Amino acid sequence: MKNDRSVKSIRALVMFTALSALCVFAGSMAHADMAEFYKGKRITLIISSRSGSSVDLVGRTVAPMLAKALDATVILKNMAAAGGMEGLNYVATTAKPDGLTIGMRDSASCYLNQLMKAPGAQWDIATLKYIANIQPSPMVLYVTPGGPIKTIEDLRKAKGLKFSSISPRGWMSSVITGTMELLGLDGKMVSGFKGSSASALAVSKGEAHASAVEGYTLQRYERKGQARPLLTTGAERDPAYPNLPAITEIVNAPKDSVALFMAGLPSGKLMFMPPGTADDKVAYLADVTWKIINGDEFKTEFMKRVGTNVWKKNVTGAEFAKLAKEMVARKTLGKEMLAILQKHRS
Amino acid sequence: MIIDGLIEGLSNIVDPVLLGLMFLGVLIGIFVGFLPAVSGLLGTALMLPAIVGMKPLMALPFLLALHAVSYTGGSMTAILVNIPGTGPNAATLIDGFPMTQKGQAGRAMGAAIASSSLGGMLSVVFALIFIPIVIPLVRLLYSAEMFFIIIMGLSFLAVLAGSSPIKGLMAGGLGLLFSFVGFQSTTGIPRFTFGSVFLLDQLNIIAVVIGLFALPELIDLATRRKTIALCESAGIGGWTDVWEGVKDVFRHFGVFLRGTVVGYIIGVIPGVGAETAPFVAYGQAKQASKHPEKFGTGIVEGVIAPESANNAKEAGALLTTLAFGVPGSAVMAILLGAFFLVGIVPGPEMLTDNLGLSFTMLLGIAVANVMAGIVCLAFAPFATRITKVHPDYLFPVILVLGLTGAFAAGAQILNLAVVVWFGVMGFFMNRFHYSKPAFLLGFVLGMLFEHYFWHALNLQGPFFFMRPVSLLIILAIVLIFVIKPLKAHFRRASRKRPITEA
């Protein structure tokens, strides 16, 4: 009996190894096919943001490395009209799913605009194909340096707070209003500032009391003496500010809390492809890109260009696709988020 | 420390490799500025990949040289064919093109090139002098002050209104209305878009200007079947005419100096917009002039004022961009990206620890303006020949240039529809004598007016105008418009008195 069982186990092991080898072989054959497909081709990287923006900078860092790895030509095209939605709309509705068009945008804007039904948003995050989300990061709340607010307790006690923000339905506004809701802050959010630097300038002058921005950008503002970091709005502490508490350490909100979702939203530079792009092409590009964005060359360039010393985990396209589907499945999420935004904005 | 930075900047700027690279940037800048199809904005964006891997000391002066002189190139098409090469050149065509029609293209170009180049250089001197006070000064300006600065700009509507103040104000109001097309900046609510994604962004200024000014002129050119220079006896505009224009800048030195100061100050203030400076300078020159009624008919002061402000705003804008990382214009936003691309992080330390690089960039603007002045002056006599070309040849070229320019402004095919729409509007505005410059001023400042009003109201409350700096600006607005009529009144009164006494 014992012998039979061990023979069976050995047989199963052999079968498993053979199958695995077959899969690896088939995979490498597919990869070889894909490598051949991309060789000498012209890939268009649509940057759904203006020249010189942070998405554009990351796009310009990735593009030559991708071209080298694929032995292809990668052309950058900025499509920033309609509040930055033009490029995403183009990839989602007009670009051919031939594997030669890649889109890039801030990941938070992709789902926030859809969930909150932003005018002009024509895409469906559940149908796009994802390559990777580069360096997703939550925001950190900051206040006027030298101002009366020095602690989270001061912030909670303050009356008539004014938060500066960029786009009225964008990532920063979502994070700020989510935080205001969770901490029960008294005040309002004033949006419309032209970029996070303009928002930070308003805070540093004392025109606004507080705002929020990614940790690595805040490092720059702090160096300039423009900001006093107060709290990481994400679920975990930010590696750029390990001594700052995360919002989950301060408030006791249920896991499915909409305000917690809004405050803790991380955003990275999302690379995606048109709906209907063949899975093998997406998988191949995801694999090649993953190696690039986790390599030393990219890491060094990225940190130099955004001016940070902190490196975070990248997110795979498959992981992001799962997250996107989960978000779309929460049918009332958009409405509830809009309600919180409306409640706290000026 | 400032002296050390200046010496370092001077020693950097005389590097032959850097000078060669900047000269290349100047040539590209003039070329992209001259062609409405490309514009300085697109030219700077197109050059971004070229600077990857370059040292900041080489890359940044190169890009700045390209950008800073694109307005010099842009004035040429505004003067010669009524199409501004870049948005801020729109104010130049108000008097520049009528001068061309009078056969004074050479003189207008000489004045434009000299005033923009000298203005660019002088603003660098201002920037060097005012470095220590720029940061505290900018920090004093809240949204309330920005609102009143925009009001000051809008108050020049009265000056630009032309012969009929009512029609001028109506045109300005219409301009304001058209500036509201698209997303409202503080609420994100789309207005007047009729469900169109294209209209979510504000209407593109280049497309609006080409439609409003160039298209009616083209129709006129085609139906008139005469050359652009209406005065047949006028010469082509050789060296003598161009040199005459250069001398005009010194003859009207006060206009030039005020234009440069206005340009520099508006450049320093982040968020007022690149198009504002030349219009305010133009309005101010007209308001201060002894013969304001001649503005718009083709006088050289109307070219000198906006052109001196055009390049002067760049040195001011560079300081603010460096110190705060807040770009004053779309091109400065691209330049900001370029800083990061070569590993430079803007911040106040750029004006303290990195003074050497900052001075190199500032001096680079001055050197680029000298280079641009020489190149453009050499080119001007040849460019003016266009005014004597028969419309049968000129019409298709200008039409294609204009439409391509409108398309290239944002790479939107629907901008062509915008050109046609505003072309029709421009035609009727010409016919019924509504001021197009007043419309344009309303359009340029409308969005900013609303934006800063809401911000001032939300951030400082309903009594936002009670801040001391705001009160000072309000006082300045009142003085600008009261002093001249008061002086005129007293002059009249003093003239009358001896008669009555007699």
C-alpha cells in the first residue's frame, strides 16, 4: 500500500514537473513570438497629461527604456485636453487594440472621474487592459509652517479651516474631503488652484490653512519651508514620513467606509492599453515593463527626476485590474463620494 | 553671495559651447515664433526630449533662449499678415498691421524687434536688482490682490474701446462671456459646452485671434485684390525703414520703459497669464498718450508698448518659477518639467544656494535677446517683401498658415471651426465698428477674473478688499484713471482763467 502511494506521488510529481516545464516552454515560446512581434514596431505612448507634468516626466523616463527592451520605437504623444481626459478617452474609445498603443495617466484620476461621472469621461476602467501602476503613493496632509496648527488635535479643534486643492473632483479634493469627514473638521475646501505648487504656495503664505500632496512632493515643499507635514491619509505610514501617523491609527472607521476610501486613495502613474487588446500582448508588455520599473536604472532616474530619496512598491497590471473591478462593483460608491465632496467644498 | 553668483553666471555664459547651443535655441525660437503653425509653446515641448542627458547648465539656458525669443519671431507675423505667432503677440497686431497697410512694415518690425529685445535685456537687469525682494513681495499677494490686478487689466477696456465706449464695453463683455466656455475652475461644472468634450477646455486663444483678426483680413485681401501694403507708393521696407523703427524706440523711450516695467511686474506675479502683460502695457500706453485716438490706426507707440512687455515678462516669470515652482504661463509649466527632467528641483534655494545656475539662466535670457535682435533685424528687410506680394499668391499661403496654426494650437481639428466662427464674428465686428482688442482683453482676462474672485471670496471672506495691499491696488486703479482727466481739467481751467479775467 505504502509503495503504491509513493509511486503515485512520484508519478504526480513527474506529471506536475512536466506540465510546469511545458507551461514555461509554451510561455517562453509565446514571449519569443511577442518579442518578434514588437521588434522594429512603432509604439505610441499617449500621455494623458500636459508636457512637463509628473506623468509626462515618468513617461519620458520609461519610453526610452521600453524602446530598448523591445527593440522598437516608442513615440510620446501628449493629449491633455478636456482637463487631461483626452488621452484616456482616446485610448479607451478610438485607439486600435493592436498592442501598439499604450496610455498613461494618474491612476486615481482614472477611477475617480469615472466613479463620480465627470463630464467628458468616456472610458470604463473595468474594460481597459493594465500594464502596471508605477509608484502608487497616498497623500500626506500638511499645514502652514509657523502657523497656529501644530498637531492633529489643533486641527480638530480649529474652526473655519480652509483647505486648498486643485481639480474640484480630482484626487487631492477627494483625499482632503475624505479626511475632513473622518476627522470631523470644521471648514471648507477651496479648489481650482493651478497645480499642487500653487496650492502649497497658498498654504505657505497662510492664505489657506492646509492641503495634501504625495509624500515625495511634500519632501520638496518641506525643504523649501512651505509646509509642515501632519498626517498620512493612507492606510499605512508613508516611507517618506515614517514618524507621521497614518489616518487609520487615529480614527476608527469601518473598512468599507467611503470617507476612508477617499482619504486613503493612493495614486501612481498608470500604464494601460485599449479594451480588446490581446491578452498575450498585454502580458508581454506587462512583463517587460515590470522588469524596467523595478530595475536600478529606472529607480535612479525616477528618484532623481521627482526629487525624492524614497522608493515604494510598484503595482502589477493584474493587481490593478482586480482593484478596478472591485471599485466598479460598488455601485453606490461614486454617489456617496460626490455627497462627501459637496458637503465639504466651498 | 549675489556678487559671487553673478560672477559665476558671467563665467558660465561666456562658454563657447553654451553660446553656440543658445544661438541654436535662438534660431529655433525665432523660427517657431514666426510660424503660427508651431508657436513657442509647441517648440519648447518638442525640444524636451533633446535635453534628456544634457547638463542643467547647458539644457536650461538652451530651452530658455528658445522660449524667450519666440515672441520676437511671433511679432513679425502679427505685423506682416495679422496673425500673431504666439498668443501674447496678439496685442502687437492692433497697431502693427495697420502700419504694414500704410506701407510702414519695416518701421513697425524695427520697433517691435528693438523693443522686445531691449525689453528682454532690461528686465534681466530688473531681475538682478530685485532678487532679494521678489520672494517676500510675491508672498504678500493673496487671491484678493490678484483679483484687483485683473480688475486693473480689465479697466483698460475703457481705453481699448475705440470711438464708441458703449460698443467697446459690449465687445469686452462678449469677450468675458466667451472666456467662460468650458470647466468652471473652482467647481468643475462645464458651461456653454453643449455636451461637447472639445469645449470642456477654454477656447484656444490662438484659434480665437486667428479667426477674429486674420480671417476677416484675408477675406478683405482676397476681395480687394491688392497687396497687404495698401499704399502702393510705399517702399518695401528696407534697412532704412527698419532702422527708423529701432530709433523710434529711443524717441518714445518713456513708452518703452513703462512697457518693460509692466511686463516685468506681471511676469513676476504667478498666475496672471502671459497674454495679460502686453495688453496692459498697450492699454497703459494709450491711456498715458497725448493722442490716444491715434492708437489702433497704426502708430509706432502701439507696437513698442506691447512688444517691450512681451519679452520683459520672461525674466520676471523665471524668478517666480524658480523660487516657488509655480509656473506663470503654459510655457513656464513646460520649462518647470524641464528642470525636473535634468534633475533640478525649483525652490527658494535656487535664489540662494544655486545662484550660479539661476544667474546663468537670467543672463542667458539677456544674451538670447541680443542674439534674437541681431538675427531678426538682419532678416526683417527681407520679410517685409511679403507685403508687396500679390494676394493671388499670398492668400493661400496665409490661409494655410493660419489654419495650420489654429490646428497646431492643442492639435485639435475642431479649432478650425473656432477660427471660422470667430472669423464671421470678426467680420461683423469690423462692419459694425465693435472693438476687437476690447473683446480680446475681455477674453484673456475673463477666466482669471472669475477664478480670483471666487478664491478671494472663499478664502478671505466678503470683505476681501479690506486687506492693505488690496486697498493700495484699488487706489492705484483710481489714480490711473483720475489723474489724467484731473490734469486735463486743471489745464483747461488755467487756460480759461486769463480769458475771463481779461
